Amino acid sequence: MSPLPTQMTTHWWQRPGRLPGRELYHWHMLFHDQPRVHELVTTAQKKLVGQPGLDMIDMPWLHMTTYIVGFADEVPVPAVEAMTAEARRRLSHVAPIRVSLGRVGYASNAIVLLVEPPGALTPVLDAVREATHAAGCEGHADTDPWLPH
């Protein structure tokens, strides 16, 4: 991740098989109840206004991708229900984790805030990965998990 990439790529269509209208299921962490994160992102976005090719994320959609389940048209509804129930069960055993955001990281498809300390959210990734697999879905890690975008 850093140094600066020489060229940005689109964040939305880089997955093989992804086409307009073909959606992916993801496990996301949302920041609806984190006003300090919203303030930090708003400050960063104001500094980036006018940079060509950047797609600023609106605050209601601000997220951190944890794990990619697969294409929605390939995951049956019973698997989604089983996966969410299993994730709920597994995550109920994960104690709250305190992390910091603030350092800026650069990937070829996003400018992000890094989660620190590194690895702190691994129990969350493990829980959703195991829930996904238990439901019979292959899933795969995002190329840069723990990066809010």
C-alpha cells in the first residue's frame, strides 16, 4: 500500500465477472454510530476535492470491507440466512475491539484510513470467514482488508 500508486484503477469494477447490475455480497463494517470517523473522512475528502478520478463516498455508505462472500446470483437465500445466523453466533463471542483510524494509505483503487494496530480485527475476519464457509460459500478476502472506503 504506499508509496503513491502511479495510476488509480476503478474500485467498483475490478473483480473478475463483475458487471453493471451484478452485485457481490460483502461483509462490511459500517460507521453509522462513529461521528469522529465521519469528521475525519470529511476533512480528508475536503482536501481531495477536485482531484480527477476520485469517487468520494457519501457518509451513509462509508464502510470497511471485511470479507467478500461471492456474487449474489450464485449464493442461494438459505446460504445467506445460514451465514448470517452463524456470523451472529460467532461474533457474539468476540469482545469489543478498540482500534484507531487516521494514517492515510494508498492502494491502486482507493485512498483509505488504515486500521491500527495491524491485526486487531482478525477475530472479526475469522468469524465472518468461518461463517461464510460453514454456509457452503467459498468467499475470499478483499485485497486490502481493514481499509475503510
